[in-house]
Amino acid sequence: MHKRKAKNHSPLAHSDARFQYRFLSQLKATLTRSAAINDSTAPVVVSFSSRGANDISKDILKPDISAPGVDILAAFSPVASISKVHGDTRSVKYSILSGTSMACPHATGAAAYVKSFHPKWSPAAIKSALMTTASPMNGNTTVFAYGAGHINPIKAVDPGLVYATQQGDYIKMLCSEGYNSTTLRLITGHKTTCPTSSTATKDLNYPSMTLSVKANSWITANFTRTVTNVVPMNSKYKVTFNPNSSLNITVSPSVLSFKSLGEKRTFIVTVEGAVKKGGPSGRLSATSIVWSDGAHNVRSPIVVYAS
């Protein structure tokens, strides 16, 4: 009678099993208590990220904001090549990616997060909330690298005040930049005409304030802005601003009082100074103003640069 050989019982298999057991039994691991390291320079915008200034509308600060975009675990097309090398047929569902295409979903998700708390807010109000609550950034970068700062979705839910830009504000701004009825209608999608009065780009009710000037020339400029109270309570906001050696900043009025939800207040920021050619900031002078009621800090960058 023939006996069937048992599977996986060859001398080689036994030898491998004994070796693996001896090897694994000798492995040791040491677990230590984790420690948090505070890097005061983080976050920093990476070298390959796009920079301003804005070549199209020079008096609008770009970028608006900074968001995580380096070494992000992201969904990946299962039909795309991992290495982009011809003949590479490997397929994955997720990959580690970097770039604006990774920062954009973070900003979009933050906007959706704010929208979930305030479903009736306009896109402009949400954008304002994200920009005015962003954290200022450090490192060897300029405001043309990070805009208003690093995104903070939790603070953006309760910004205190917002710059609620309306469609009409954009139309007036575009008309001041040379758009006509034909080009406007390509954007608005309906029969739009330029109003009799236009708004200078710098006076668009935007959460940042930017002005392009000639180098080595003394300038005096006013920025007009209107903020809307989004907190259902009485509040009084006082303005402060970071000192800047090359710019003199005044704000009128310096105190904004609100008694009800949705109430609006207008103020004017006056900037005086000169932007010198060259220098460590590359013909750039930047500061910011902050409206604070003790619970909310509504921060807006101010940028004057020689284009």
C-alpha cells in the first residue's frame, strides 16, 4: 500500500521553520515615551510652491492662503502609472503626493467644514473667514508665498467679522481693469454692463489690502473696506497693527461697534511710505491690521510692493 506524503513536511520546510523561530525569538524592541518637538519655523512654504505677485490684477494679493500640500496620502487613479514610466503597469489605490493639487483639497475641505456650520454664508464670507483667521507664517518666505497665512478651519468657524464681497463689487472692479460688456458676460453668464462708476481694484472689499507702486516713490493710499458682524451679540472691535519701518498706517475709525447680527461698518486704512528698490524683501513692504473684541482677532494683510 502506498502512503501519501504529507504536504509541507519536507526536511527543508522543517529547517526553515526552526531558523525563523530562532531568528524571531532573538528580536527585541524597545518602546520609549514619545516627545513632542516644537519647530518654531514650521510650517514653511516649500520651494516648488507657486509665488505671487499677481500678474493679472496687481492690486489683489495672491496666493490667498496656505494649506498642507507636501507628502499627503491621497487617493490615486487605479489605471494610472505609479512612476509615469512607459510600461509600468503597477496599480495602487493610494499614493503619497505633493503639490497645489494636494493643498487645494485641504482648503476645499476647510471651506466645506465652515459651510456646515453656516449653510447660508456666501463663498466670499467663507473665504474671508478662512483668510482672516489664518496663522501668520515664519521662515525665509514672504507674503507672496503664503498670502494671509496658514489655514485654521477651527478658528474660521467663528471669525467674528467677515468681508462679504458681493457680485456687484467684482463687476465694478473688473470694469476698472478694462473689461467691457462682452468680456463681462463671459464671466457672469448673463447680460451685464459696466456701471457708471467703477471701483479701483485696491478697494475691492477683499480680506487683504494690496497696492502695486513704483520703486523709490513716496505713496499715500487709502483702502476702503466694509465688515459684517456674524456674531449675535453686542461687540466692540479695536484695531491694532504690526509696526513697519517703511509704512505709516492709520485706520479711521479705530473702533467699530456692533449691536446686532448682520450689522455692517465701513473703515478706511491710510498707508504712507516708500518701497525702496531691492532690499531683503525684494521691493516689498508688508504688515497687517487686526480688529479684536477680546474673543475674535480679524487679521488682514497689507502689502505695498514695487512691481
